[in-house]
Amino acid sequence: MQLTTVKIDKPDTINFILGQTHFIKSVEDLHEALVGAVPGIRFGLAFCEASGACLVRCSGTDAAMVELAQRNAQAIGAGHSFIVFLGDGFYPLNVLNTVKMVPEVCRIFCATANPTEVLIAETEQGRGILGVVDGFSPKGVEGDDGVRWRKDLLRQIGYKL
């Protein structure tokens, strides 16, 4: 077995969801779930088929996000993995539960805009995702100023009253 990492290649502000699913039908079901969750959503998704033709299957509403998803899915190359890139101004918070409820979805590895590395195990059979490194390590513990900043930010952007 060989262990490697694959860096997610994306613009800094773009959010994505990386997960595992189990059926070719996932591409259409994820597409329908995303479109139904947020009117006008812009996204691209790619799914690594793990049997049959073993193709990267793609869909979406934004050509640039579809291309980004396809390119990153090919780099990851892990069977039954999927990746969804959300267009600028769209966030996992608004679609994550919907994605998790798609019957074929087995797990979510991350939902983030942070720099991310995917930990890959490769055997003679193929590749699998072991986990992710999402962002950076903590540099300390939040103090009173940090608490105030966090609470103010959440209210400023409308996520808390």
C-alpha cells in the first residue's frame, strides 16, 4: 500500500464538499438535490465511478465549477468519491444536510473553502480516501476578544440574531 496526498486545486474563495457514495445514480441525485436546495445555485460535481467503465461522471449548473470538479476528481481518483464545488456566494451550510440526505451518500469527508489535502491509500486494486487535512493547525486558544469577534461576525453576516 502506498500513502499519498492530493491537494485540492481551487480558487481561495470557492467552497467544496468531498464525500463518498455508492452508486452511479449519485450524479443525478446530487444534482437534483442541490438544485432543489437553493434556487439559482451554481455548482459543479464529479463522481469517480468504481466499477464498469470506471469513468469520472460530471454534472452541474456552472461550466467552470464542473471543470474544477472533474479535474480534482481525476487527481483524487478514489472509487465512489464525489466532489462538489460551489460557485462564488454559495456555501456548504446551505446544502450540506441536503447532500447528506441523498440515499447513496455514505459519508462526508469535509465541506470547506480552506486549503485542503486529501489523504489517499493506493493498493493494487485502486485508491481510497483515508481522510483530509482541512486548513491549518490551531495557533492558540480563543480569548475574550476572539469570542467577541466571532459573535459579531456571525451576527453581521446574518447567521445569528
